[in-house]
Amino acid sequence: MPVATIDWKGDLPGRAVLVDQTLLPTQLEYLELGTAERMWEAIRALRVRGAPAIGIAAAYGLVLGVQSYKGDDRAAFAAEVARVDQYLRTSRPTAVNLFWALDRMVARHKAVASEPVEAQQRALLEEARAIHAEDKAICRAIGRHGARLVKEGTVALTHCNAGGLATADYGTALALFFKAHEEGRKFSVFADETRPLLQGARLTAWELEQAGIDVTLLCDSMAAVAMRDRKVSLVVVGADRIAANGDTANKIGTYGVATLAKAHDVPFYVAAPVSTFDLSIRDGKAIPIEERDPAEVRAGFGKVTAPEQVKVWNPAFDVTPHQLIAGIVTEHGILERPDAKRVADFFATHAPRHGTRGGTRDGRRSQ
Ligand code: MRU
């Protein structure tokens, strides 16, 4: 991968280092963050973005927020952990990985709460580092399981950015392309530009080009004609939250792409780690959808492109119904034609070590 999206520098106290994704592809700049407030702002402003990456960022954010606590008052330290945890949860609402990672940090804290404060701080850094390291392995496994979908001559289409920048490295949707490329197959990828914040144009096109993969950039409105006239044969996207019946929230525009794929008989796949499932949510209607500043639509990147006061609706995500999804590529394999039963069966077989939101170790739903 060309860059590491996120890293931890030093020991304790340390700093989180992030690629500022808002500046790509024209500037590759790293930010060093020393406080939970700066991490909150980085997540909110999409300096760090993509569901797995913001989970890792939130975990490091919790460490930043409590690392300078001095003294050995365990109750006061626990209150501080709870305060920073709640604060980070308000940064962005849709990607469940953020909540999953914070749940995991809080559980680790509970497990060591009787130890001296310094040992607790160390345990929290260890847990954040583990979440980070595991994501690298998970992305590689997603690539291994999904690469067979990318055949010699495949014409693929993807939306938003589910690449190395959105994860610890290697990506989810893009992992399939990276792995198929490493295996020597020739294929091409259309990258939707992804209005309004252009993650496809700025990040996906950049990452695929850097990897030497044949990529062509499209305005979002060109996806239909590309499917028909350029013979798109596969769609793969990432996910921000997957409900218990397989309904999947991803970047706004994904639902449109899935509908077009259905109309053109193109298989539509989602690639995501199991930490992106939220089994406490029965279906996609209950997934919280972030609505962002109208200025992103009226004056994207500082250029006014609409009447100053025009009403704008700016949901950042949409939900693709499971009926449109051919399969979900996870680190445990491909969950074909997801629905409530197949998702439950999948989790019964592959109980994730660190749980899944709303799920129990044996795959049953918790309420
Ligand atoms: O608003 P963003 O850029 O954080 O949205 C990101 C997406 O929708 C990605 O497709 C998703 O998080 C998967 S990242 C592996």
C-alpha cells in the first residue's frame, strides 16, 4: 500500500498519526494528534474516514483522551474513560465499526479496572493496537476470499472508497482488486467519483492507479450507461453497517448503483469485516443515517455551484436492501444471498472472537 492511513507514534504518552484524507490526491500530509478532541474533529471532518479506519481512530482517540490522567484514583479514571468514550461516540453516527471498537475498548477497560491506573492506560493502548493489527489481517483475508470474483477480463465498478485508506491497509472492496492483480489477472475498474465529497475520484482512483490497476473514473451519473455499454460484469462496494437481515448502509449512491446492477443483471457484492454487522438492528430502516452540512453540496471544495440559500438534503449514506446483494465478502468467506436466516447461520458458524454488535458468541441475537 502506498501509505499507512493511521499509526501510533511513541509509547505512552504518544500521538496518533493520520493521513489527512481531505487533502488527497494533491497533497499527502500527515497529522499528528495528541488529544481526543483533535481525533473527534478528524473523524467528523473525514480527515480519517471509512468504517474500519474510523473504528481504529476512535480506539486510539480513547487512549489519547485518557493517557495524561495522573494519579491512582481508579473510580475517577473510570469516569474519565466513560466521558471520553461517550464523547467519541458523537463524532459520526453510521459506521458501526466506531461503536464496535469503542465497545471493545470499554470491555478491555472493565477487565483491568482493578489494576493501577498506569496499567489500565497501557492495556487500552494495547487493545487499540490489537484492533489496528487485526484489521490488517482481516483485510488480507477479505482479499483472499473475494479475489476469485475478479476474473480475467472482468469489468468492475466500485463506489466511494473502500481501500487501504479506509482501513488499516489493503481495504475491503479494493482488497479483491489488489489480490486479483497480485495473482496476475487482467481486469479493469470503473470508479464512481462519489458526490459530494469525491472519495471515488480523490481516493479510489488514486489508490488503484498507484497499484497499477486499470482504473477509469466516472461521474456517478454515468454508471447506468457504463453498465450497459461498457459491459460492467461485477460491482463491489464496502459497507458502514449491515443489519441482521443483510440490508447494508454504505456511501450515498450505493443503493442507486445496486438498483442499476439489478437492472443490468450484474452481480452486486459488498465486502466488509464482521465488525461491520450490527445484529441488534433487524433491518436497514433502523440504521442511523448521517446528514451532513448542506455546504458540501452547495459549495463543494469551496466553489459555489448552487444558489446560496437553496434547500439541500445531504444524507451521507443510503441503505441497499439485501435482495439486491449477491453476497457479502467477509474475512470468514462469502455470505451468499444474505437474508435474516443466512446471516444468523453464518454467525452461528463463524462466531467472531471479539463479538459483533448485538450478537453473542454463539451467533444468537442479543436484545
Ligand atoms: O463518509 P465516508 O467516506 O467515511 O464513507 C465511507 C464509505 O461509505 C465506505 O464505502 C465504507 O466505510 C467502507 S470502507 C472499507
